[in-house]
Amino acid sequence: MDKLLSNILQLQKEQISTLKEMREALYELKTELKKVSLFKKEVLSLAEASQLTGISASDLYKRTSNRSIPFFKPSGKLIFFRRTELEAWLTSNRVSTVMEIEEKAMKFQICKN
């Protein structure tokens, strides 16, 4: 009888462990699906823009406050962003690689001589 109870308890532990793993996997899948859906949306809320860019909502709000990032405020209260404008803003101010700088320096020297 003790052996049977022990086996039943072991099976319950395994089921609980499996359920936890399934919940974790479903949560990860849900998170990934949300990210994918952000790339399909044209207009994003502050929270969605934060999730898309990886920039905190408070930092994005500060940037809207000092008008250093493009945004929309149709109702005078809620803030929205156009995804394409956010992507353009994120990729602005590109930093050249060392190789690009060296190539420019060589071209400059060739033109100078």
C-alpha cells in the first residue's frame, strides 16, 4: 500500500512539473506573439512602443516631453507613435565602423595628394 501511495505521489509531482513547464512555455509563446503583432501594427501606444524599442515608458514619455522623438497626441492626453517613425528614429545617428573610418581616411589622403 505504501509503495502504491508513493507511486501515486510521484506521478502527481511529475504532472505538476509538466503543468508548470507547459504554463511557462505558453507564457513565452504569448510574449513572442505580442512582439510579432507589434511589427504588424502601424500605430503604437506608449506601452507598445516601449516594448518594441526596449526603452522604458518613462524614458519615452520624457523624450516626448522634450520633443526629441516623433509622437502623436490626438486626444490631448494619450500618446501614440507611428512604428515606421520609431524605427527611423532608432536607426538615426549611425556610428561608423573602424573600417569605414579608415576607408574614408585613405580616400581623403588619396584626394589630398
